[in-house]
Amino acid sequence: MAKKAKNFKKSKTGAYMSIATTAFGAISVAKQAKLARNDHDTLRLIDAAVSAAAIVTGLAILYRELKRLGDDDVLLG
């Protein structure tokens, strides 16, 4: 059972779950950016921009991992 859970991160299902979780974090960052713009808070706006960049980078890495997992599948090309 523990081995299944350990390999979950390396599976396609695990990659999709990670992508969904990371994308869900983007909602929070968008709300933070909106509040920062309304309050004219430059520091919070910078924080939201850095967080958004981290989310984009994380999604790109997860997408690359998903493509790498798909390379083993003949049908996916």
C-alpha cells in the first residue's frame, strides 16, 4: 500500500492532481492581486506577481513531467 502511494506522484493521475492543485492556487493569487490593486498596495501586488510566476513555472514543470510520462505510451506519441 505504501509503495502505491509513493509512486502516485510519478503517475499520470498524480500529475493531473498536481496540476489541478497548482491551478487552484492561482485563484487565491488572482484575489490577492485584485485586492492589492484596489488598495494601491505595491508590496502586495509584487507578492502576487511573484506568486503568479511561481505558479506558471510550476505548471510548466508539471506539464513537462506529464509529457515525459506520455512518451512511454505509443498511442500518445
